[in-house]
Amino acid sequence: MRTDIVRMYRHIHSWIGVACGLALFIAFYAGALTMFEIPLQRWATPPSALPSPPPLSATQALLDATLAARPEIASAYYVNVATGPETPARVSWLKEARRSRDDDGPIVEFGAALAPDGQWVSARLEAAPVTGLIDRLHQQVGLPLPHEAAMVVTGGIALLYGVALFSGFVTILPTVLRDLFALRLGDSVKRLWLDVHNALGVVSLPFHLVMALSVVVFAFHDGFYATQDAVVYEGDLQQQWAQGRPPHPESDPAAALLTPDELVDRVVAQAPGFAPTRLEYSTDAGGRVSARVLGADPRYALRGPTFGIAAVDPYDGRLLQTDYLPGHQPVYAAIVSNFFALHFGNYGGNPIRWAYFMLGLTGALVFYTGNLLWIESRRKFAKRDSPLPAQTRSARALGSLTVGVALGCVAGISASLAATKWLPGRVHDVTTWHEGIYYAVFLAAVTWAILRGPARASFELLWAAALATALIAISSLVAALVPGLGGWNWGGTTLVVDGVALAGALLFAYLARRTRRRVLGAPHDSIWAADR
């Protein structure tokens, strides 16, 4: 390959990486955490005031009492087959939380239970919003914008990300066999970072290609549908979708519904291996009840991040539509589900989730090292004209932003997770507080990096990230052991989350010490050199 062509692709790769790398760092770091959204939500959800949910076989009595007490929810309500700290109610429903007629309050979930004396009680379910914040950071690359506007930006970044992947692969192609696993340990830190960057990028290239392509589809699917509607379906796309909706149950609306446990048994009999987690009921104007069943089957890819769906007749238990039921999909629907699953990592159980978790973290490291390499390359070019050149303003600005944005994201997410044990019951809008904590820490880190310079801020913010991450486990321990602070659950999930947080804190502390040593010994013409 001609040298000028390789050089051209190297420039393309570098400039796109610099332009998009910080946003992609946030997307990948937050995305790695979303791989364990359910355990995190279980860990972060406060204890419920509701009595323990009844067995599924005894749910019908609770359901009858709920519909009698709240007849307005008959249009839409849920029976939770799988319950736990994050889903404490067997029967639940959604409601708009509005304090006044002019207040556009959020949609919240309420649950019902039977007290030991048989009295019906209900309460608002305080599902932890911190996992939703992490997912929004992942989807919107950290931008505090309306979702539709942020997704346009995310889609554009994903397109550039795909170009950067291709140009980076072309750049390393001439030496890929020689240098792929060569970690040249020596005096040149830049060469070591380059080896790490190239090895991680090439090994995880299929993963990154799937991420780039799937994000483009997620971001611009409305535009794709509009184009198909105009070009292929001649304005008839909505009618085509209507034909694909599940048929209404054919049973007499006056007939008795199956009890929830009977309905679950009939679904499992028709779809062995499928584990239902929730039944969703709805009633139309004519009084006919429809139902959907949500659940998972670890042997197959799922349509949603954590679940598959099937329409079921609540009167006789027949499956009415299986387009999104894992293992029972038509070919086209299975292809779409597998495409989604490659992004969500919801197949293969925990081994795949841990693999995606590590790929997400290493992907964030790829973008971080890419910026470091660009800065060092600028210093190399400047040395051609001067033996000890002054660092350019652009290099210092990028160094400060790289340190501030990356470590601000890490510290902000950790601080928001640590606060989840103390916010419920003490503030009115928990979601707003979580967002405020994240962005306050994030902006403080960026400001600190600009004021202190990239060299000193690099290890100082690593210490801040270590402290914030350690607070996750510390706050969890205090909330579980100290009387009067909420009586949080203590179990296997808590131990895993707290253990990973402690491991992360120790890693950040180790990196802070090594980074400080490097900063104090860096060449004077490097932006990573600090005053002694």
C-alpha cells in the first residue's frame, strides 16, 4: 500500500477520533454499566413499604381486590411473575404523578398487596432512577438535551465512528501481523500507548462495527421508516403495521379469564424454556381483555434489552403472536432480534454480559488513548522546528478536556450511584437530583482540569474517581447496617455490586499513583509534565 494513502487514512482516523472520542468514551463507559441494569436496579431500589407479595397461585384474590378498589386501572395493569427488591409488588399499574392541573408530572408505578389481616393496601413503587440516568448517558453520549435531538447527534457521531474504524484498520493493515500483540515496553510511553490502542482496536473491531452500525439504525430509524413509506409503501406503511398487530382474543368477553398462574403455565407449555417475568393486561372499550407476556430465554436473542414478548389470549392461554418470542419467531423477526441483541448483549447469559462489560470498558480506553496519541504526535511534529517547543493551546485544551470529560464521567456516575441510598424519602424529585449530582461532578471535573492543567488534573481527578467509586460500597454498607437509615437489602447482588465498586476504586487509586509518578518525571516539553 502506498505510503501517501496510509498517511491520508491516518489523518482521517486521527481527526475523527479527536472530534468524537470524548463523546464515545461516555457512551462506552456508561454502556458497559448498562449490561447489569437489573442487578444495579435491584441494588439501588429502596425497600418497599408494601407487604410481601403473595405466591403467584394466590394472585387472583389480590387482582380482584385491586380492580375493585381501583376500577379505573382496568384499561392497563400488570401482574409481575418475577418479584424482588426492584419489583416488590405482584400487581402494579402506571399513573401520571401530577400535583396540579397544569403540572406535567412524570409517569410513576404503583403497586398493591394484601396485609396479613387481609386488608388491601397500595403504595408508590420507588424504582431507582439512577439506572435510567446511566442508560440515557449511554444513548445520548452524555448530552443533556431532549432525547430526539440528542439521538441525531449520537447518530452523526456513530457515522463518523464507522469511518474512523475503517480508516484506522487501513492505517494498521500494513503492519498488523508484525505489531498486533507487540507491547514495546521501554522509554517511549507514546509507543506503548500506540501498541495498546492498536491491539485493543483490532481485536475488538467486530464489536465496534456492530456498535457503530446498530447506533445509526437506532438514531435514524424514524427517517428510514419515512423513506420506506414514501418510496416502497407509497404512504401505506401505517396500514401495513396495523395488519401485523396481534389479533384480538376470539373468546366471549363475558367468559372468565384464566388466573395468572394458569396463564403462565399454558404459556410455558407452549414455549418450553421461556421464563415469563410479567403479564400485561389491557381492556378495550367493549370489555374484551388482551394480554402480553414478557420474559426471557437464555438460549435465544431477545427483542428488548432484557426481555422478549408474546401476545397471548387471557381466556384460553393460546399464543396469538410470536414475532418477538425468543425461539418461536419467523425468520425476518429473528434476524431483527439478533441484530438488536448484538448491541444489547442479551444472549448467552452472564458470560456474554461480562464479556460486553469488558469490551465496553476497553472501548472507552481505546478512545482515551487515541486522544493521548494525538497530543504526543503534535509534540513530535513541533520538535522538527525547535528542540524544546512550547505546547500549543489546542494540545493543552484537548489534554484538559480528555482528562476532565473522561474522569468527570467516571466520578459523576459513581457519585450518583453512591447517592442512591440517601435520596429516596429525603428529596421530592429523585430523578432530578441524580441528574444534578452527575452533571455537577462532571462539570466540576472539567473545570478543574482546565484550571489545573492536564498534568496535575490527571492524577488528582483519578483520586476523585477512586473516592467516588469507593463511596458506592461505603454508603451501601452504612445503609444496610446502621439502624434508622432505611434498612436496605443485603444479599448476593449487593455483595457483587459493592465488590466491583471496591475493585474499581482500588484500580483508580493505583492509576492515580502511577500517573503522578509519570507526571513528575515527564519531559519538560510535554503537557503531562508538572512543576516539581
